[in-house]
Amino acid sequence: MFDAARGASSRSFARLCSGALATIALVTTPLVATAESASAATATTDFGEQVTDEVTTYVSTTPLTTEQVADDIADDGILTLTGTVVVSNGTADELPAGEVDIAFDDEIITTTTERDAWLGDSYAPDAPASDVTVAQQSVGAMAAGDSVSLQFSADIEVSTGETFAAQVHGIAAQYRSDGAATEGRSVVLLPGERDDEPVDLTTIVPVTATIGTTALISSSDLEILTAADGDLTLLLDAVEGTEATLAIDPRVLASIRALGVDVPESAASWLARLESLDNPSFALEFADANTSLQAQAGLDEPLQIESFAFATDDHEFDGSLTPPAATATSTPTPGASDSPTPTPTAEDDPTTPPDAEALQQVSATRADLVWPYATTAANPAALADGGTVLVESDQLTHGSGWSTASGTQQRIGDTEALVISSALSDLLATAVEAETDPARDAAIAELTASLSLVAGTDGTQVTVAMPRVATNGTAYAAVVDALDGAGVARVAAPPAASADVASLPAVKTTPGEFSDETVQRFEQLRQQEETGLTLVDLYEDPEDVREELRVNLVNALSNQHFEAGDFPETVTSYTAYATSAYNGVTVEAGSEVQLIGHESSVPVFVSNSTDRTVTVEVRARATTGHLRVGDVTSVTVEPNSVSRAQIPVEAIANGTSGIAVTLWAGDSVQLPSTGKYVVNVNADMETVAIWLVGIVVVLLIGFGSWRMLRRRRREASGSVAEHDPSPTS
């Protein structure tokens, strides 16, 4: 049986579920009473008696719009709520049959403080009857590790004599089995008429693609991403015609432009569509590289990419993908260069590949916006470099006095800041990334309720941000539609940069930082790049490899890796990519060599365990004076294979000698693998063999001459009888 515990699990569950219970509400005027449904009996329930982390209760209801609520009530004065309860048994034992109660609090929640109190353990209803059970269902026995999903329906009777006002209530669900219980709480909104204005919701939406194993996005991947049902296309479908603020990764743009005339048609069309949008926008670092970590490690400016020639050299260009002329709002990758973006002119040759700056250029409407990774910047304002910094509310000090209702436009010292609501951003992300309808509905429910509580009669502007990964455009659009349908928020552009920063409300931040281990990993990345640079002469085009090393290093710093928690693995992968040849190209052990003659060659086998073709210099020296080794030999070795190099040698004297073999990348970098070969030198054997052959030849000639002379003498003396052709008798 599962153990009972009190307090913390209830609160944790409610927050973890991101609002697992949705849109059940009561009103004060007119009074709302519950009506029994087929599976519910009105009762009072004391929730929160026993809670366990091992058994969870997850409840959600289908989100409602203001129009749906009005129509439902107008029909018969009954508001029907439907939803799902999911109970999971995380214990190692079977749970006996139990029951689930779903209840809501009839007191209206009007502030975020009351909301937090309901979600916590400190909330106590005025009377037991304030928690009204609206649905009860039985649950059969559950095996260890199993879950059960139940559909429920509850009818709420509403007087139609007065206008139905939007309001927020607490809601809870409790599963009980064999005397133990687990509970989840949330807050929900029932949409209706409201006196305040919808929240102006500035939504930061990254336009990026998953960082893969290649420096730039491949042509085949771009074709998939920009197809009619591709992720990048669906993202533009979701944000086009809205005021969503686009945080554009220049890596996506550079990947398309670098292909020149060979770019997939869908990718070229997607780029043109992106550049035609009227959405507010700003540029991220290339690959959304983490600037906070680089600053903490002591860099004065982010790592820069100087060239993409490795990508553009293989393609022709006609100017069709040339970035639009630079304007006051066009911007290259932040920190890539302090010089202004050059404006293309009619004299420019359209067949010339664009340089690194042009490939990354973003036509941004808000080039002043800078978005450090959440809560990691020691001084977020310093990263703004005179612009406007986006800062997570989680990094504000408790003494700042900021709340979501305070608005987004603040200042940190002399720097303008747009404060991102960390809590609301988490709910938005949960709703967009949810893999099931109940999970999505739950997050939308709490998000709409929370936004309803911060709305003001004079309007409130709140900033939220999507996770720094490729965004699910379809899911994002569905969430935005739900917020709009509930009448609590409308997507809005960020406020214009203030002309008087000093007049903005002041907030303070708590210095953030990465762990020493993470900083050490960053230093390791830079060291591996340096090591990789010493090995570029192993490859056919050293300059291309040099450029790819830097691009892949910046890719390794992508905030996607920090968001996913796989930065350590990324460092390991980059180390293997940059330096695998250092230990991966080796001399194979050889057998004893028999050297006969003065001049010959010794075979040396070189192994390449990397996934790239290398050309290595093989150098050898004799360990004794019996041999003289010839010039340096180069050998090309295919990936995961072995090739043979022939080392020219000259015998000086007979005896046993050795050859020490080393491998080199170019003229100056020796690889660690070495080899030693034992060589038995028999220089005189060649001379002896020649004399023997000569003697044999002389003997053969002498013997042949003797036989010929002897035959002639016999013929001359008549000792050889003439042949008689007549038959014998």
C-alpha cells in the first residue's frame, strides 16, 4: 500500500500539473448552485488529509470560451463541464478499488496571493461546505505502475437574470483507496463578462531549428522543415498576422542562403515569407549561443564566425537570396561585428557568395533587444550593451516589489528591461509541449486563470517566452486561440523603447552564474578547438575544416543544449569531432622485416578509426647505422580503414636494425601514435646472389660451348654415321 504524507505533495502536484483541473466556477451574483450529474452526488469533502508522491491524481477539463459559456447558459441556465481524471499508481503494489472526488471552492479568487494560498497548504475554507463535490466516480483495482483514465461531467445551475461575470475559483481532486489519499489542486477560470481589459501578452517565439551534428542545416533537412507540413512552415502559419515577437536564429537564415542556386524551392519561399512578415522581431546569437556563459568565462565579446566558405564554395549564386538592404533595423548576429551591415549596391556582383555577415543578416524591427539565458547572467544589464534586456522574473530580487501586474517595462539601473514572467512562461510552455489533451487543457486552464487575475482596467502588459527550442507552431496557435477565446489576453508587440529610461520603475536582479564545472567545460571546448586547429592539415581542405571547427563550437554553446540539459554530452561530442584524429590515426604493429639488398622499402600500415578521410605524413628514422631512411612519405587513409605506406630505405651494412615511425599532421604537429619495426639487413646477400647467378651463367655458357665444339670435332672426324633411310631386312 502507498504511504501517506501531508502537505508538500499536494502543493507540488498542483504546480507540476500546471492546472490539472480546469474551468469550474461559482458566482456570487447571481448565485450558482450545483446540480447532480449522472455520476455525481452533491456532498462536502475534506481534501488534503493524506497525500503521497507515489500515487498521483491528474484532472483537467475542456477549456471554454466566453461565447460557449454565454450560449450554454442562455439555453437552459445550466453550464456543463466535462473533463478527464487520470490516476496513476507509482507504487510497487496493487491498489485496491477506490473512488475519486472532484470538488471546487465556491469562494472567488481575486488576487494572486489568494491563488497561491489555495495551491498551498495554508488555505482553509470558511466552512466545510465551501468545498462542494461536483463529481464522484469509482476506480477499480490498479496494478503497480498502471494508470486509469476517467471521464466526468458536472452541471452547474446558473440564474440567467443577471450578466454572468468571469471569475476564478479553486478546484481539487482526490483519489482515495484503503484509507490513504492523494490530492491535486489548481485554479480555473470560467469565462464571462469582465470590466477590465485583456492582458497585452508579449510572446517571445524563437524561430530556430534543432541543432544537429552538422555545422549548418543540411539541404535535405531544410526541405523537410520548410515543406507545407514542416515545422518552420507551421510556425510561420501560427505567427503570421499576429503580434508575436520573433526571436530569429541567424543559423536558419545562413543555412538557406549558403546553398545559393541549389537551395530547395520550399526553403527559398520560406525565407522570403519570413522577411515579408510584419511581426516584431529581433536577432538571436548564431545558433542562439549562450552569451552569459561566455561572459562568465571572461570573454569580452561572444565568439564570432568569420566565414562560411566551407558551405558556399560548393554552390553558385545569382543574388536571389541576397539579404535585403541594411536599414536602421536590420542587424547581423548580435556581437558578430561592431561595424554596420554593408548595404548591397548595384555594382555588387550577384554571383559572388555572400560573406558571413550577409548570410546571417536578420531584418529585425527591434535590434536593441537582447535575451540572455534565464537566470544565468551575473549582470543581465551589461549584456544589453546599451539596448533593452529581456530578464526572467525569477532573477529579480525579492525586494524589487515586481509582480506580473506591475507590467513588463522596467529598468535595471540605467538599462531598460522587459521582465518575462517565469511562472506564466512555464505554463505556456507546458501547454504547447503537452503530449496529451488533458495535459494541454490543464496548462491552458491555469494560464487563463492566472492571466485573468492580473488583468487591469487600464490594461496590463505581460511578457512570456517560449522555450529556446524549435517551437510547435500548431500547438502554439491553439494555445493563443484559447487565451483569446477566454477573453483574458491578446498577443501584443513589446512596448516601444522608452525615451526616458530613468522614469521607468526600478527592479534589481540577483546575480546568476553557471557552476564552475560548466565553465570548465566551456574552457574545454575552446581548448579542443585549438587542438583541432593544429590537425587541419590532415584534411583535404584545411581552411574548410578550420571554419567548421568554429561554427560547430558556437553550435555547441546553443541554449538548446542548456534547455535540454545535455551540454556535458555536447562537449564530449565536440571533443570527438575536433580531436578524434589526434588519437584515432595510429601506426599498426608490424612483423619483423627481412631486408635483402642495398635499396628497398619497408611497409608501414596506418589505421584511421575516425569518420573522416585523412592524409598523414609518415616519417621514419633508423635506430642503428645499418640503414639509411629515405624521404617523408604521405598516405591517405579512408574512414575506419587501414592503408599501407612504403618507407624507402638503403642498406649500409649487414645486421639487425630498427625503424622508429612517427605520424605527423603537416610539418609541425606530431600525432601521439608511434611504431617500431625490427629489420634484418642482409646487404651482401644481393652481391652473393649476383655472383652465384654469374657463375651459373658462365658454367652454362661454358658447358654449352664445350658440347658444341665436341660435336663439331666428331662430325669432322667422320665418327658420326650418315643416316640410312633404307629399311632394314
